Amino acid sequence: MNTDFAATASPLSLPRPRTGLDWDALGRAYLFFWYFSGVTHLLLVASGATGFSPLRHGLLNSLLWLVPLLAFPRQGVRLAGLIGLALWAFSLVNLGYFAIYRQEFSQSVLFILFDSNPAEASEYIGNYFAWWMVPALLAYSAGAWWLWRRLRPLTMPRRAAWSLALAILALIALPGTYRILYKNKGLDANTFSRALANSLEPAVPWQFAVGYFKYEQQLTKMHDLLERNRRLPPVANLADAHAGQPATLVLAIGESTSRLHMSLYGYGRQTSPRLEAMRDRLTVFNRVVASRPYTIETLQQALTFADQEHPDLYLTRPSLMNIMKQAGYKTYWVTNQQTLTMRNTMLTNFSEQADEQVYLNHSRSQNSYRYDGNVLDPFSRILTDKAERKFIVVHLLGTHMIYEYRYPPEFNVFKDRSGLPEWVTDRQLPLINHYDNAVRYNDHVLASLIERLDSLGGKSMLLYFSDHGEDVFDSPAHDFIGRNEARPTLPMYAVPFLLWRSAAWQQARGRNFDKQVDRPYQTSHLIHTWADLAGLSFDDYDPSKSVVNARFRERPLLVGNPGSQKALVDLSTLPPH
């Protein structure tokens, strides 16, 4: 009778005395807890949606749930069941989101969810629900049940149990502590808790807890910025040379793309073949530079009246979106950048100033495969909108590091040393190839935007520039990659600046800019050039800051942190790359 009982005992059997660590029981418990994050992480990596980092964090953070089992061994299996039930519920949301969007759940998703109404939510469910989701859910849940049925209490000496629990807590806390100390930040409670939260976030249920906390923080900041923007008076004495006429104006913003790596600008590799094929319809400006080597800081100036000498004007003057709405345009913002994060709150503030938004990238990390080709279909849909006057901002992820995440496999064109200078080392070669492939894919996306806009007919215009450049071992002594405002180089700031105009637009305003393409210019004054191109004038418009205006005046190309005006450097005085 005892043998029969032993063979059919449930996981709730009384613990058996042990003299050491029960590694088998620990392994089973760990696998059970890891399952709720691990399945989605494996799918994300296998599908190419993310890199290895979320999976690595999930592997580590799943250890945390062993601690209550070690603390209360007699109740361990029951505790595992209760914890597992909660993790299962959260993981279903995570897994379901992957099934629909092939992305990792993040705080940006919370922004989209809470910004939608119930009707939109039900429409999404109706559009994306598929029959296979039901058996997949049942199979996933059966896997969790099967793992739980094989658990047994973690019976071991108390000293060993507590030592292991402390080791797990230290193992989870140490990476965040190390990063703080490595970056020479003070180890205070605030920075430590933030680092710990970032470490825990990839695993359920912390994705939701940490994500919601960050969402609330950034939402408050964004609402403050939006409310401040709403209180700003409109520009005075606005005049529109095209008033009442149908038009579609597009501002395409790139990311981390250096013109020094574009064959359109003379680079030795064919990185921009499609733009070159349409060069006779492009105006290519050759000496445009960014003001800052960072996205937020650059666009904070380019999209407002702020510049390097007056960095705070974005708080007290209307933005480009405000002006275009005042001029009677319906405004749209299509973005493949992350939505609401600590760094991107200002971008979301700009996008929320538009009438309609399309957010395509809800990834928790920039290190995920979100290709810019995703913007093309929403862009085409907007082009068919009934509004006669449209202003569309398309914000690309461009060639942002990590470069190999920015292009699909079919754009893996550059694999060897062809077209590269002799100084390129074996270590540098893969990174340069990845970057050039990303530039070539960026060329494809930008050319596709132009082609779709051209097919619309009528009066239309597209202006493209990148937020900043990227030094990909370009500057002497060819040993640096990325951006460093403290040590500026031309490649960090040298950006493409291209203008395309439809035949109807050129017929209406047939201005030729061939004599202006070699003017030294900075994107911090973009709002004046855009107003000039769009036929707008107002009291704050300064024609001397428009690169296409006859009254243009050359200015120092100031780079550096405008918080220290004395530290600003004229980029034109730096040695060439």
C-alpha cells in the first residue's frame, strides 16, 4: 500500500529529509519559473525580433522566484503554484503580443494601449485573432502544468538554503551595481533602484510593473510639455503663398546616417544606388551638419526656433508642427523610433502635437530588429487621406547602432573589403560592412517614400535629413566608432540633406537651388528653411537662416553642449576627416 501511494503522490507530498543541496529539485523549480519568460524570449531571438540581451536577463532573473521556495520549503510547491499562476497570466499577454506583432512587450505598448479606446481594442483583436492561437494557448498552458506537477519541495539544511537565497539576490543585484560604478556614478538608492529595475524588466511580471512605473513617469513629463506647448501663442502675421491649395509636404528624418558613407555624396561603395538613379529630380546639399550628436537634442532645435545660441526657445516658441497646423495642414507623425521612454519623451511630445500618430516600434530596447520598411504602408495610407493639405513627418530608425539590426538579410550586400581604404583592420571590417549595408537599406526606404509620394501626383515635396552623423572609424587615427560630443569630428555631424519636389510643385514654384547646395548650413535653423520651401512667412521667420534664400548669411557651425556657451566649437575649424 505504501508503494502504491508513493507512485501516485502529488507534488504536495511532505518533504524528504536531505543532507545537502537538492540540485534536481532546484533545477526543476528554476525551469518552471524560467518557462514563463523563456518561451517568449526564445521566440523573440529565433524570429530576429531582439538580440540575446532579453533572453540573458530572463535567464538570470528567473532565479529570483527560488528565494521564497528556499525560505518556506514545506510550502514550496504550493507557493510555486501560486507564483506560477500569476506569471502564467502575465506571460499570456507577453506571448500574445509577440504572436500578433512579433515584438517584445514594453512600456511603449502601455502608452499605445492606454491611448486607445475600447472600440479600437476590439477592432485590433478582431483583425489579429487567428484559430491557431487557441491550441497554442492550450499547449503553452499544458507545458506549465506539466512542469509544476514535477516539482518537489526544496528540502536542504537551513544554512545552505539561506546562503543560496543570498547568493541569488546578490547575483541579480550585482550587474546593476557594476554598471553604476563602471560609469563613475554615485551608488545612491535612486540610481541603484533604476539599474535594478532595468535589469529585471525583460522578465515577467516585471515588464508590466517596471514598464507601468516608467510609463507613468514619462507620461507626466510629456503631458507637462504638451500643456506648455498648448499655451504658447501662434506665430504672428502668418502668410502662406500656397494658401488654400492642395499640397502634401513630407519631412523625413533619418537617424545616425553620415553622408560620408553615401555614394550619392561620393563614397566609394554603392550605398545609395536608388537615390542616385533619381538624382536629376533631387537637390543634394553638400555641406549641412547637425548641431548636436544626439537625436533628442538635435530635433529639439531642428523642429523649433531653438539653436545652439538660444537652446531654450523650444519652451517658449511654437514648434514646426504648430506652425503647419496654423497654416491649415492636417499633420501626421509616422515613427519607427521607440515611443515613450526616458530618452524619447521629447520625441513623443513632438509626435503628439500632430493630429494623427502612427507608432510602429514598441520595443523595450533599441537593440531589436525593427526595419524602417515598416513605415511604407502607413505612409501610403496617409497619402490617400481625404485631407487636401497634409504635412507628414516620417521618423526613421535609420542606421542607429547596432547596425546589423537595421537591415534585412537581402540587404547584406557588403561582406568583404571591396571599396574600402587600406587602413581598415580585421576588427573594424564587420562593423563598417554592417553600417554600409544599413545605409543601403536606408537608401531603399527613402527612395520608396519618394516614389510613393510621386505616384500621388499633384503638388508635393519631401525634405530628408539625418538627425546626426556617425564616426565609423572615419576620422584619424581611425580608431573610434560612434559619437562623442566632448571630442567632435566631422563624421559625427556630417548629414545628408536632400530635397525632392514633384513636377507640379516645381511648376508652381520653379526655384532652382543649384547655387545654394554648397552653402555651409546647420540643421538647428531648419525651421526657417522649411518655412521658405513651404512658402510660409511670419514674424519669427529669418530668411538669413534659410539655406535656400537669397538673403542667407553664413554663420559659425557651432557644435557642443549649449549649456556651456564658451565651450562651443566652430565645426568648420576642425581638421577634415
